[in-house]
Amino acid sequence: MPIPYNQARLVDAVRAVKEYNSGHNMGTPNYIVDQWGYDMFKHGISGSKHHLIRQLHWLSVIYKGIAYPEGKFIEEIAGRIINNMHTFHMLNRLRPLSERTPSRIVIDKIWTIFTNVHTSGSKKKNYITLCTKLLHFIRPDIFIPCDERVKNFFIGRKHVNPNDYQKILVIVKDIINGKDHDCPFCHNIRIIRKMDWRWYHGDVKMVDKIAFVCGK
């Protein structure tokens, strides 16, 4: 059963980080797969549609941004991103989450790129998990990947809208700043950070590890 963030104790958070760091993704240690992502996006998203498709394909298949990839959605999303590259450049000007939560305007602009995407025939689908995982690797100091487990941990339901995601970011901001009074492990965040030092990729990723394990 998932452990929601307002019931997760320090022992749960420590266990979750250890379990994540020792876990594997398709036979490869999680921390190595994470590093692949940070290396792939260290210069942001590619301005070349060909290379951007490769980045999105990696997120979809290896990083499991999509449970069941179908159709030519990656090409459509890549085209939308290229046409809205100015929106992604805007992300470089944002303050770290520890200082400020991104506005709804920013989240809405990115969100629309990943909604109502053609899959096959006349079918359309939203790719929000892919969206948030891409955002995380572009700005790992701001955005938390939001898959089903993370949703379970923070809001207890499968679907999220931009307002829900902003609320999740507010919670993460308060946790990493040690100011979320609803979160039992919040005031011991330094202990978790110290324990995670070997595989540490910032506080947002550290909270993601806790959410990913506790939310399953």
C-alpha cells in the first residue's frame, strides 16, 4: 500500500532512498540510468528534431515516461517542442524550487504541448508523465518527475492537471526547505541528504526517490 507524504516517517524516507539507490531499471542500476539522463540533457533539449526525437525516445522507453508507447506521438511532440522552443528557453531563467515555485503560466504553456497528442488514427492522448520527466532533466533543481507512484504519494490519485502539479511543487519546496509541517520526515531532511550523498542529484530528485518507493 502507498504511504502518503503526510504519513511518511523518517524511517520510511530513509528506507525509500536506500531501496531506490539499490534498485534497477531493466537490469541497470537506477543511479546509472539517472546519470544517463542528466548527461543527455546537460545542455538542455536539442534544437535538432532528429536528436530531440532520440531524447524523447530514451525518456519514453528507457526512463519509462510512457507505459505503453504507441504510434508516432514522439514525432508530433518533438515538432510541438521545436515550434515552442522559446517556452523551453524560458525555463533557464527560473529560480530554483527552493527559492520560488514556477507560476501556473509557465506550467500551462509546457502542459499544452503534451496534451491531445495524436497516437494512431483519430485517437488523442495526454503524455503528462513524459512532460514532467522531461522538465526534470531540463531543470532538476525545479521539477519533480510525476509518474503514478509520485501522484499516489502526494495527491493520491492517478490524473493530475497543471494546478495539481503546481501544488505538488509547493509541497516539494516546503519539504526541501524543512517547512512542511504535514510531512513527518520533513524536519530531518538533512539526515536524508547526508545519507544520499553518494548518489545525490539535488533535493528534488531525493524527494522523488522517496515518493517513487513510498507511492508504489
